[in-house]
Amino acid sequence: MLRKIIATASVTTVAAGAVLMGSAGAASAAPLWCGSWLKEPSRATNVSAVPGTYANVGGSTYIRVNQGTYGGKWYAWAKMYNYGFDSVALIWVNQSDKAIYQCGNRDGAREWAQDYTAGVDDAHAYKVQAKYQHSNVFYGPTVVWR
């Protein structure tokens, strides 16, 4: 129930123009780091959408954060659907230092991916959010994860 309340509050916040931790500046300045990451989230099982992270970014294109298990751990990653020449990233908050990070391409070394990002494990991430870029940057809703 608490997760549902937080997700609902986050959707309201994003609709009002705010993003993770309350400002676009904080998320846009997030350093690149994927924690203990999964290069190929497509290998995960038990895959589902993280509730409350869906965001339509125009036309039939949408972003969301997915989750799944691999090697006994849960991972979250951002994914983009029905896209053209667009990019997606995962914004996440670290459990231990509460810092905001951005995870992009599956090599763990780039800010953006063309389809889906590397997965960040739940031992590191406790808040997650998908980030989209075409001509502008758009942030999906932020939720507390796992």
C-alpha cells in the first residue's frame, strides 16, 4: 500500500514538472554509474513493469522502468517502446549514499541507450525513473522500488 501511495504522489509531482528529488537540475546533473549492473536485462526472468513508471512521451512512444531477476538478484532498467531516433536512460537513487545516478547503455559507460539500459540491482537502487531524450528531455514518474 505504501508503494502505491508513493507512486501516486510521484505521478502528481512529475505532472507538475518536477522530477526525481524535486528538480530537473539534480537528475540532469546525475553522474554516470550503474552500480552492480546487468549488461543484458533481456536475460532476466520474472520480467514486469515497475508499477507507476509508465510515461507516454508522444504519439505511440512510451518509456517505463522494467524489473526482473537474474542470478538471484532483482534488477531494474529503463526501456523505450515504439521509438525512432530517441534515447532512454535510467535515473536511480543509491541506497547507501542517497545520491542520484544515471545509467545508460548496457556497457555501463554511456549515459544513454537506444532501446533499453543496463539493469541496476536492488542492493543499490531504491528509487527509479525512466528518462527520455529526443529533441527535449522528458522524465517519467519516480517510484520507490523493491
